[in-house]
Amino acid sequence: MRRQLRAVQIEEKLDELLGAVLSPSRTASGLARKLSGLEKEQQEFALHWAGVISRSNSEMAYQFVDHVCDGFRLMDMDDVTKWIIEAMDVYDRQGLYPGSASLREVETYAAKLSQKRHSVPFEDVVGILNKYVKGVSGRDLDIQSDAQAWTDTETIYLPTSFKWFDSEQLNFQLYKATGTFLLAQTRYGTFRVDPNTGVPFVCAAIAQYRDPTRALRIFESVEHMRLLSLMQAELPGLVRQMGELSASADSSLEIDGLSELLEPIRRPDSDVMDSIRILNELYHRNINVPESACYQGIVDLEKIRHVTRKRVDREKEKFRSDLAMLAESLAGPDENNEGEQGKVNVTFAVDEDDAGESEMMLMLDGQPVVLPEDMAQTANSIIQDFGEIPQEYLVPAGDGQYRKDLQADEEPPEEKKNKTEGMFYYDEWDFRRRHYRKNWCELRELDIHPSNEQVVEAILNKYSHLVRDIRKSFEALRGDNKMLRRQTNGDDIDIDAIVESYPDIHEGNEVTDRLFIKSGRLERNLAVVFMVDLSGSTKGWINDAERESLVLLSEALQTLGDRYAIYGFSGMTRKRCELYRIKTFEESYDSTVKARIAGIKPQDYTRMGVIIRHLTRKLIEVDARTRVLITISDGKPDDYDGYRGEYGIEDTRQALMEAKHAGIHPYCITIDSQAHDYLPHMYGHVNYTVVSDVRGLPLKVSDIYRKLTT
Amino acid sequence: MYRRESEDYSIRVEPYYAPQGSEIELFLSAHRNGIPVLLKGPTGCGKTRFMEYMAWKLNLPLVTVACHDDLTASDLVGRYLIVGGETQWVDGPLARAVRVGGICYLDEIVEARKDTTVVIHPLADNRRALPVEKTGELLHAPDSFNLTISYNPGYQSVLKDLKQSTRQRFLSLEFDYPENELEQSILMHEAKVDREIASTLVRFGVMTRNLKGSGLEEGASTRLLVHAAKLIVFGIAPLDACNASITQTLTDDPENLTAIREMASSLF
Ligand SMILES: Nc1ncnc2c1ncn2[C@@H]1O[C@H](COP(=O)(O)OP(=O)(O)OP(=O)(O)O)[C@@H](O)[C@H]1O
Ligand SMILES: [Mg+2]
């Protein structure tokens, strides 16, 4: 083993390198003594760099040697190199003073480096957490990033990065623990709302104390214990992980004599009122409130009060108008009972069946009624806030209030002029009256304004290896070999055919010539229309992703040889529904089409029904055994003149049903994370896919198409 | 290739089957009335097991055919073979089941080619007969004969839809993954696993099913939960068992894998 250099040897070298900045009061011997404590390898490294740096500036070299030992104490050699290079960079750009300061601040540098190394940013985990939360809760909760971790029961906010621990693994676990803990606050009713005031109980309770900050801290720590004990039953593994993450995770409130007081929050049926009662007991005692655990996040009473208020009002109005509509539709279209709706007698109950699943029962004038999916969801959300449906919610909204957004539209469409060229009229379904509004929508076919076809080339380049994969997998599909039996020629003998002809062969009769097996591809005989959402909300990323999807898709379809057409759609009001031709069935995928794909731009609104009806008509005209209509969209049907909410959804659903009756398979690809609320109702449970990340869209669309047609 | 004795197909020991609803009574009355049956449901939810149970209960042979896209009509009905220099007709599984008056179960019927599917049409309406074109025979099904087909409506492929003219001949029984309690007892019975592990596995199953449509094509089936339970009883650590028999089986996507693994680690 090589031996370290001794101090004298080092001093000699340093004198040589740093001579210019040494003086009687600043000699090399102190430095040399420090360096003599390093490993041989480190010494050589230090002297080498001292030489390199001194060629730029001797003072920098001096500072370097003075601090390199600290550097080695805090970092490995690679990081020490980074430190040197960064400091030299500062020196080059900003001069000696900031440069030497960078060398002196080696500790700060090392600390920053280690933090950065192990920190986990939000963007890296949000995809996983979305799925995790969906799986654990069965609900689509929105997850967003914010400065602090907290929840308003509609959205879970998580910090932009976690760097609490010196390990990515632990920081990731911290994200997961925090997310689940906030989920538990929603699930176990931490912010349950007082039906009398519309304000969460906890907000009102905390506000009563002279020192609300202390009260909130006590509440948080009591509620923390309550939630942990509930989670223990369902997610014991996570609770164990949480304990490992936070030393204070288990009941640090456990002081003498408290255990009895805390008993209620250990019960499986505890609720937030128990925590509030305990808070009241503890507030006046002289106790130390424990630090909150690292995954606890914060409770922002002001924001919660605000968000709750808005939601409560919104849902109350919605529930009551839904109820009014339900009552009217049950009374039947003929009976004229307008104005009497307030007198309908409504009761509501939630039953637990044997399997522990809860079932909602609504009774209208003694008649049990099944809640429409949409309304059941509102009911669920209300129950989450209040623990029940409060009495005043069970009064249907009066005077046809719910129809106000449609009233303006009641007058029949004006007499149609002669059908102008390229103008089409379609009926629209009014679910409340259960009839079609005749010729309600006016649709025009327009050409998309072409842009530069280079854009398409650029996309192909960007995805070049993906394109290769896509081509390969679609080729495989095309070449999906089927055995064609009883052919007049082929690669193999058809034993079955021979055996059958055996008697003929034996007796010298005429033998059939269909004795071969051919492996050949069956004609796919499939025609597909893509209808692409060009509504205003697709602006930005979504529009880009749609464009990229179309490019990749066209590649795939070219390989496959399926007949296809692409249309964009948008519009504003029923008088101006617009369909943009991108590629018709007759056109081939040429530079014109490419330029149109390049040119797709976000427009206005999304009135889907009329578009589906129009494209259905186009598809039936094509001669194909299987016809598919695929929608690529970013949200619910929505137009300016009342075409939203249930009305839009029901018309779209009706249009899709018409398409199905015409033998068309509709399918929807969407990036709307709320889509699970309405797409199953519109398209059916298996006929849609939600792509959680826009960036994944281009890849997914081809993938889905492949799955869909094999 | 074909077994000759229908006895080979009979089920002598009572199969364990935990009913999800009234499917047993419905099947019995369909059988009594000569109505063919369509089992709808996702993979691994007990359809095959149900058929075994019904065959045992009715004391009838059960002939099962797993359909695939190369399955021809003669694969079902029968074909000539050469035996000792002579051609000899041999019944296919469907003809065999008709002759002995047993149960014929066509698993995953949509996988079969469309032209194959039509051979069951005359059997599945009130003619209850199977024309054997090649021999010119018309086989009449005895009263005890039953035709059952299965179909997974979760398939998204537009090419694999069951034609109306086919489906409208059948009585449909809908299967789904069993309710939590029931699934738990199935695991306890099938894998001899204790109540606590069974209940945790069932909750894991439900979590993965929540992801159906947002990343996963299908959640964990009862069959996969049984697999995991068996591994755990065998001494494999629960997380490893879940990972190997469920998580990795469901997906290859890294994001899905992590999310599902984290669900498991939260549970155990
Ligand atoms: N109701 C049930 N009673 C008893 N066992 C069940 C039941 N449901 C599922 N199982 C268990 O799940 C396993 C898978 O079930 P089975 O093979 O019947 O599924 P399947 O519905 O036929 O699936 P596939 O569509 O993939 O053929 C069975 O072996 C059994 O262990
Ligand atoms: Mg089966």
C-alpha cells in the first residue's frame, strides 16, 4: 500500500503552487498539516487540483486547499469535484470574491447536494399516487401540488417535493403516507358539516377558543390518533410504515391518566365529535402538545370553510332540482301537475344490506325510486358532508327553476330556408320531455385550415422509435395468420380433407381438389371514424397531444390497411355546429392530410350528439363488416346554450344509442379524470378508456385501437 | 384425441361452489325447460366451477370446449378418421354431448369464428337438434342435454361481440366477482387460509378492481386471489405472494406496478 505524504513533503509542494499568495502570517505549513491527515489518494487529488486552480488564480487555490478537508469529510470524491467545478465557474463568471466564497461555503454546498439527491418531486409521483388513491378509495380524488400538504375534501394537495429523508425511497413513502392520511380525513369525516350552519363542526369548535392556534394543534393531534386507529383496521401495513416514518406517530398524547379520556377515539365507530369533545377536555389542562407527524400536513380551517360552503350550496341546489325533475318524470308527461311539486312527499334512507354494502332508497309519495347515477353521486357527497341527507334537501325545487337555462330556447327553430350547401339538420334529444326536438341543430362541414406538413415530420422524428414499434405491432396484426382450410393450393396438406376424400381416392372416383391448407390473412373489413374534440378546453398540451396521436395513429392505420376517416368537431350553439374534415374515407394519407393534421386548432364548445349523428350517417354509407366510431375528447359534452350537465350527457347517450342500433361500435378515449362519473352511462362500461396523463395520449391511442380491433 | 366413454366426463365428487345468488335455481329450471344458458362474467369468477357443480348436481357428464379462433365446425361436430384402412366417423365434443344427453359447455364462445358459432343455432332453439352434415344425420338432443356458453362482456374488442341472433337464444346468468364476505369464505375454503389473510386479500382484490378502466384492463380475479392465498399458506411472505401472483400478473406498466405494490404494502 502506498503511504501518505508527510506534512513537510506537502508543504514543499504548496509553497511552490501558492507562493504568490503566501506571506509570513499566511504560510503553507498550517495547510500542509491539515492535508497530512487525508488518505494518499485524497492528498494527490488535492494537490492536483491545487495546481490546476492556481493556474487560474492562486487565491482560489489557497481557499480550495484550506477547505478541501471539509469537502472530503462531507462528500465523496465525485461530489468534491463538482464543488470545485462549480466554484471555478462562479469565479470565471463573477470574479474572485464570489468564487472564493463558494469554496468557503463547502458545508452549504454539501447540504444542498444531498438534499437534492434524495428529494422526490411531485411530478414524479403524481401518476402513481393518482392510481394508488383511486385503488384504495375507489374514488377519483384530484391530486394537486401546493406549498403545504392539506385537503379540502375535494382535492388532495401535496408539496411540490419531499426531501425530509436522505433517501428517495423514504421520501416516496412520505408522499404515500401523507396522501393516504389526507384521504383518511375525508373518508372518516374530519370535516363533517353541521347541517344547521353549513360549516364543518371543527371550524366552529376551534373558533370558540381564546387561543385557536393551540386549540387547533390539540385537535390535530387528537384527530390524528383517531384516524390512525381507524386506519389500523383497514391498512395496517401503511400504519406500520407511518410509524417508521415518524417517531411521533404513535400516541404521544399518552400521558398519565389520559388513556381513559382517549378511549372513545379508539372505537371503530368514533367520529369527529369525539375528537372535539376530547379537545375541550385537554385544552384547559396543562399539557404539551406533541409535534405533528411528518405526514400529517396542515389543516387550513379558513379554506376548508370556504370550499365546503360553496360545495354545500351547489349540491343542495343540484339535489333539489334533480329531485324536482325526478318527481316530474315520474308523474308522467301527460299529467299537468306543475306548481304542485312542492307537495311531493319525499323520504330518504340508506340501508346496509347483509354484505355491508349500503344502498340508497328514495321514496317519492311512498313509491321507491332508483336514483340516477348522477344524483346518487351527489347524494353520496352530501352524506359525506353531513352523515345523512338533511331534511330541507328533500324538498324538490319549485316553479320549474331547474329549467331556467333551457327556457330561452323553447321556441321552435325558425322555418328552414332551402338547404344551403354543406348544411345538415339534426334532431336533438330532450331527456326531460322524452322527445326529439326536430331539426334542432345546424351542422356545417368545413375544411381545416392546413398548416405546415413539416410539423408531422417533426412529430415522426420525435417518436421515431415508437413509430417503429407501432408499425411492427400493427404489421403483426395484419399478418395475423389464419388457417384457411380446403383450399385448392396451399402450404400444407389438409388432413381432414384427405381423410374425407379417402373413400373416393380408394375407389378411384373423382377427388376434390380442395385438399390444402393455406395460411393467409383474413380481410379485416373494418371502417373507422375518429372524431377529435377541438373545443376551447383542448388548448395547449391537449391539442398537441391530439395532433401527435393522429400522426401516430395514421402511421398505424396505414400499416394495417383499415379504412379510416378523421374529423375534428366544435361549434357554438345549436345554430353553429361545426365538423372539420381532416381526412375523409376517400382521401389517402398524403401531404394535404398531413398539413390538416398539423393545422388542428382549439375552437369553441363540444356539442357531441349532432356530430355523432352526422358521423353515424357517414359510417353507414361505407361498405364494411365492422364499423367503429372513436371519440377522442377531454371532457363532457358542453355547449353555450344549455347543452351541459344532464341534458348534454343524455343527448349524447341517445345519439350513441342510435349509432349502436345502426350497427356501429362507439368507443371513447378521454383524458378527463372525472370521466368515470358519466362515460359508463354514455358509452357503456367497457367502451371507453381514461388516459390519466395527456403526455401518454399519443402512445395510448394506437395501443387502444389495436386492442379494440383484435 | 377424443375420449370415447362419456363416463370420463362425469363428476363424482361434489365440487365446492359458493353461490352468488339464485344462479343454481335458475340453471336448474333452464335445464328442466330445455333452455340453453349464457354465462356472462369476467375471467376467474367461478363460471367453470359453477358448471362442474351443476353437472355434479344433475349427475350428467360435462363436456367442456375452450373456444379459440381456429376452432372449426368439425372440431365441434366431428370428423372422419382413418382406422385400419377404413374411414370412420368420430363424434366431436358437441355431438358426443348431444348423444349422451350431457352438458356441453363452450367456454369463451366469442373467440370462435363466426361461422363456427352458427352450428349451435339449431341446438339452441326449440329444434334442439344438431345436423351432422358430413354423415347426413340429424341428432336430436334428449331432454337431459344442456348447452351452456360463456362470454366475457369486459372484452373491448369490437370484433368479439356476440351476435344478437346468437345471444337471443339463451337464458343469461350474470356472474361477477363475489361480494366481500363470500369471496373471503371462498379463499378460506379453497386455500385453507385464515380469516384475517383472506379478508385482507379480498380488500386487495377490490382495490385492484377499482383501477379497472384507469390503467388496468381487469382487476384481480377470484382465481388470482386463490393463488396468492395458496402461496401464503405455503409459507411465502404475503407481499411476495401478492406481487408474484397478482401484481405482476395484472400489468407490466411501471406506474401501475408501483401503485399496486404500494396498495399491497399498505394492507399487509
Ligand atoms: N363461487 C365460487 N365458489 C367456489 N370457488 C370459486 C367461486 N368463484 C371463484 N372460485 C375460485 O376461483 C377459481 C376460478 O374460477 P373458474 O375457473 O370457475 O373461473 P371462470 O369464471 O371459469 O374463469 P375463465 O373465464 O377465465 O374461464 C376457481 O378455481 C375457484 O377456486
Ligand atoms: Mg373457465
